[in-house]
Amino acid sequence: MSAEYMHIGIPVTNRKPGMTYNEGAKFWVSNVDDYDYKIEYLKFEEGTPFPEEIHRNPHVAYKVDNLEKYIADADSVICGPMPANDKDRLAFVWKDGAILELYEAN
């Protein structure tokens, strides 16, 4: 198994400059390259399919080589696997008291 750090995701209640809106999932997101330390700010709107746990807690995102293996190693699954775009997939899990975003690029 191989995991590579991508970013830390921090939920916010007010939009930050430069955030873009994801209409399908009803949330605002910043570009991780706009901030030192690869920070992704997220503002969720009412009706988003993401669980409340993701709205209220930060997460650390990793690019993984095999999503299923990492999900099997997690303490529990919050949501996913789900499509991230046309070819990639992601899942959010609890592992050792932290929320992890697992991102598999294909």
C-alpha cells in the first residue's frame, strides 16, 4: 500500500475568496494551491450529500494506490467510495480518531 499526502480539509462557515461552487454536491471549495500547507477550505450548503461529520470536522487527504485496501484498513467508513470525477474515486473514513479522505486516481 502507498499513500501520498494531498491536503488538509477545513470546513468553514463563511466563503473564502476564490472558492468555486460544486453544484452537484452543493459545496464551495478553495484551491489547495492558493494556501500554504495545502489547505482546502470547504463550505457546505443545505442539501449537500456529504454527511454532517464532514461538515464539522477537518480531514487529511491522501492519494492512495488501492482504495479498497485502505477502506478495509479503516476503523469505519463515513461515505464512499464515490466518483471524484470521470475516472477517479474517493471515500471518507475514520482511522485512529481522524477523518481521512482517500483519493484513488486512475
